[in-house]
Amino acid sequence: MDDEALIDRAREAVEAAYAPYSEYRVGAAVLTADGTVFTGCNVEFANFTNTFHAEEVAIGTAIRAGHREFDAVAVSSERRDGVTPCGMCRQTLAEFCDADFRVFCDEGDGIAEYRLGELLPEAISAETIE
């Protein structure tokens, strides 16, 4: 799957977002190593600390389905403003993905591409805990 098709899936996921407090709707699509795509959207709660982020919903759904290897993630917002995964989501991705993992961000008129290692240098890992 190419980056544009993955961004399209993230854009579709935006539509399901529940963001009554921030009014900032986000969707994500994660591509597994076998080519399966799982999507997620943000789900806000009044206290904000329990809010689910789109990337975490997508990867959590993939993990629940038995996937542990991932090739890329695409992130989009209703504003298509180039949103990148937050620090917490970056760390979640780092649990399963290496520094070369591709991160595509929807800029509306284009797609920004990053590597997870650029976005999260010195990630906490099993090796750093030991």
C-alpha cells in the first residue's frame, strides 16, 4: 500500500472521531507487515487524561488481532495540518517498531514523511530498561 492510500484510510477514520472538547478530530491507519490496515480515531473524555489517541486505537486493534510487526502509520486530522503522533503515541509505536518505521502525516496538499527515530530519538525500550 502506498502512502497516499494509507493517508486516505486515516482520513476516513477522522470521520468516526469523538472530540467534543477539543474539536480536534484525528484518524490514524497502521499498516502491518502482511499488508493489513487497521484504523483508529481519537475518543475524548471530559477529564482528558483518559482520552484515546487515534494511533493507539489503531495499533491496539492490530495487536488484539495478533499483529506485532508494522511497516507504517499515517495520521490525519480534520484540519489536515500535518499533525504528527504525540510523544506518548511515538513511544507506543517504538514498542513494536524500529527507528526506520515510516510515519506519514497529512498536510492537505501533500504528505510529510518521517522515520520514527527522527520523531523519537533515544526511545525507551526493553534494552534501556535492562
